[in-house]
Amino acid sequence: MCVRTCDGYYFPISWSVSAEAFKRDEYVCASMCPGVETELYYHHVPHEETDRMVSARTGMPYTQMHFAYRYKNPDVRPPQGCTCSPQAAAAAARGYTIIGGSYEANGVTSELKGSVMEFGQPAVEPEPEGEEVVEETSFGEEEPVESSGPPRRERPIRVVGPAFLPDPESEEAQPAQDHGPAL
């Protein structure tokens, strides 16, 4: 869970990850609330609730922190700037970092930072002049293809189990008798 230390508000970052992913999740947490101190907390899902979460950095339980559940108290006003709003993100946009590396590593040069990149229209092939050519495809009218292998020999069909229906000409095949109405 990503926790804002200014008011204790928390929200999920990742679901069911190992401790090796905590460093990545700390960067994600910080990038979601730029300009605000955040800390990564975790608890064992699904066996524990959020009241059992502990700091990934210090191991301290959330409930023992001075900011725990402060956001739920209507009498306590959060400090100025204690938000993860898009406005706060826009205000801090000049100082943000790309979680996956630097601008240059992602192919963005320094002269393009902060500018709009324009992309041209995709190339469109000109339509052929004259009549439109349509290829017809027919199904089922093809000639059989001769096999190049040896001819198939007839194989007997293996019969497994007893015959289920008697021969209609035998004495066993008698018509069903009417026993009257069912009770």
C-alpha cells in the first residue's frame, strides 16, 4: 500500500508481490503523489487486513505511526499540498523522473524535453486508376489432388463391446407391448 505520511491516506500499488518488487513499488508510490512524502507498506493478502500492514522500509506497524488514519478524522485538516491530485502532479512535473530510466535512455533528447512531438500522417497507397480488380474465390469446385504415396488399403473396423440392437429379423426383436396407463 502506498501511504501519504502527511495524513495517513493509503491506496494499493501492487497485488501479491514479493519483497524484491518493493523498491519498484516505492518509486511508483512516490510518482503517484509528487511533492508529498510517501512510504510503502505491506500486509499479507488475503490473511491480513490493512490494520496489520507494516512499513517496507522500517518494519514499523502502520497503526503505531503518528499519521495513522488521520485522513478519517474530520476535525484534523490535512497540511497544504497533502494530495495526489492531477494539479499537484502538474505542478511537480518539472522535477519528475521516469520510473523506467532516464529521458535519454528512452530515446528522448534534451531539446525535446517538455515539447510536443509531432507525427506525420501515415502513408496511404493511391488507389489504382481504372476499374477495380476483384479476385474471385470459389469453394468446393476444386479437382481432387492425386496422392503421391502408396494407395490406401481397406482396414477392418474394430468392433468393441456387444451389439446394442438386435437384428430386426430375429426372434429377439419383438415389438413393445402396451401394459396400460402408467400409475
